[in-house]
Amino acid sequence: MTTTAIRSTVTARSLTEDELPEYLDVVASAFLSDPHPTRDQRARALLAAERVVGVFDGDRLIGGGTVLAKELTLPGAVTSPVGAISYVGVRPDARGRGALSTLMRTQLDRLHGSDPQAGAGSGGGSGAESGGAPIAALWASMAPLYGRFGYGLASRHGALTVPGRAPFRDGAPIGGAVGWLDEAAAAEPIRAVHRGLVASRVGWVSRPELSWRWWLGDDERDRGGATAYRFAVHRPRGGGAPDGYAVFRLKPEWAPAGPDFDVELRELVAATPQAHAGLWRALLDLDMVGRVRYHNVALDDPISLLLADARAKLTDVADALWIRLVELDRALAARRYAAPANLVLAVTDAFCPWNAGRWRLRVAGDGTAEVTRTEADADLMCDTTDLASAYLGGIRLAALAAAGRVRELRPGAVRAASLAMAGEAEPYCLEVF
């Protein structure tokens, strides 16, 4: 197996199946948690040992992480392979030894194709010569960690609270019939709704069956005093196939004035405005419910526009998906653009130097792009981290320029690039991986 070292005693290599239990214990310790046998069992089914990189100090396993093979939906309703970085952790007593840097170096080299034994691609070159995913993505437990490895904040999410029985504005969609199903009966309808939408929702990732089982794992230890998951499925008025669903828990709370339960949403997915409104109405109008909480809601979710009092809902905003352009030319050509452009970008990339240099981004009228190396004078100067932040269309290059992170070398270049890279909707990742 190929090893990668930053410090003389710190190395990284793929783990074996027999080493996965110890690795999961290390990750639990990194998050200051106890091992979780049932959750670890689901993780073992999800993880492929050859894609799990362990970091060692001598013979001692001190950290690691995995790359899940997924598809990410990009602007223009196109998808791309993405290396979904997950289960990253370093033992609390092993910090400061270069473990995370060693892990990041190994993962990105493998995605780029520099490690022919890793199964992520071959050839070691940029562009089409390499077979690895051109993009990596992760959710950051600690936001300051990943910028130094070229990850840029590309999407945000909200934590939303709406009081029970909050009235809707006049003229808001009514919705159809909402029925509660047990998990077995709900399984196929909710998967069908998800399959029908994933390719059109920027920031969503593919969800194979093992990911479904992991994401909706329902252990009593994780409920925090709430019930098991409930499944609500929406059908349009007049009948037809399900077009929306909600997965949620109910948390009992008995106040002196009576029941004051919480609805805790895991996810609410709707194919139509009617399904979206119908599901929200059904949850808000439940007897005994004092509020509905949704801890991972899209920033442009229309619920506030449906309510008679937009201030009735409270939202806290936090970072969500972080993107890394593993191979800049392939990544920029994979998405679609909102406006034609012909720009030369002078790009820096200290951690993945194969991306550094001048690149011409030529966007045609149909939104497709061609990205090639060039010696022409640059119009913009930026780091790959900034391009990664703007990649999904939610964070504007103009805002990055205003923050001093993008430098305009030709008047009008920032505006042209910002318009081209803008998205129609806020990018949003439905699940944490």
C-alpha cells in the first residue's frame, strides 16, 4: 500500500476490514463521545475499507477519514462525481502532529489520481487524464480547519422554529392529503420522491440504500427524549403518486397550561408548492404541538413567505457544505453557467499545485463551459478556495471581491464572473454526511 508522510513518524494508508472497529472508536473519541455499537454497525455497512484512510504515529492509529463515492447536483441540473469526505477524526491526545494534514494530502492525491493503488483514478495528470472525482465536499465540525486545505464555504443552512398553528397568509397553497405511514410502508414512496428531485436540487447528493439506512437510523440513544421517527406522505388533491414527505420526531413537553410538544424535522421534501405547503400545514396544525423545529432548512425555503406573519419564524444561519475543487478545469467545466463569459483567471493553490496558473473560462450561450490553460493576461486573481465558495452559485464572486478575496485585474471582470456563476436558488445539502 502507498503511504504518505508529512512528519517522519506520521503516515497514512488504507485500512483493512479488521481495523475498521478501532478506526470508528478513534472517530468517536475525536468527537468526545463514547462508541455507539448500533451506529457503528450501520457505518461499517456504508464504509468501504479501501476508501478509509488511517493515519498512524508509528504503529498507533491516531486518526482517519473516508471518501464516500456520491453524485453532487450542480447548477444547471447536472450532476458530477464527488468525493464526500466523512468520518474524519483525530484522537484528542494526538493533535498537533500533522495527522489532519496527512489525511487531507492523501485523500486529495487519491482523488486527483496521483496514487494509482488507491482505486480513485490513474494517470496523475490534470483534466480528462485523471479518473477521480473533480470535486470533494464535506460538512465541517470546526469551520476554521479546512480552508487551509482549499475547501471553501459553498452553502449555508438555517435552524428554523415556527410556532404551532401559525396562520398562513390568504391565498397560500392549500395542499392535498397528508397521511402517516409506518417506516416499512413509507420506504418506497419517500425514496421515489427523493429520486425524482435529486438531479434538480443544487447541493443535494445521491442517496443509495445504505445511505438511506444510515441517515434514517433510529436509535433510542439518539432521540433525546423524543419519539421514534414518524413518516408523513403528501398526495396531490384528486389523487396521484406521492409528491412530498416529512420525516420527524415528536418531543413531549407538558406545560402548566397543557401540552406543548415539539415537532423535530429530520427532513421535509416536496416536489410542488402545494406539497410543501400541505406538509407544513399538517405539522403546524397537529394537536398538542407548540412549535416545529427544523435544524437543516434551506435559506430560501418559502415557509416564511407562506405565513401571515413572516416574523413568526426564527432562523439561525450556519455553514453547511464546503467544496474543494480537486481538479479545477474538470470541476469548472462540469457545472452550467447563468451568463456567457470569456475570462482568464489567475489561480493560486498552495495545497494542490496542479490547479495553480492561468485558466481561460469560456462560457457559451447555452451555459456550457470550456476551461483551458493559457498564457494570456489575467482578468481576475483568486485562490481555488474562493472559486470553491462560488462554485454552487450561492456565494457571489462580487461579495468575495468586496471582502478582498478576489482581485479584479480588468474592469468589469468581477461583475461578469459573478453573473455567470450565480445560481437560481440557494444551494442546499439535504443531509449531513
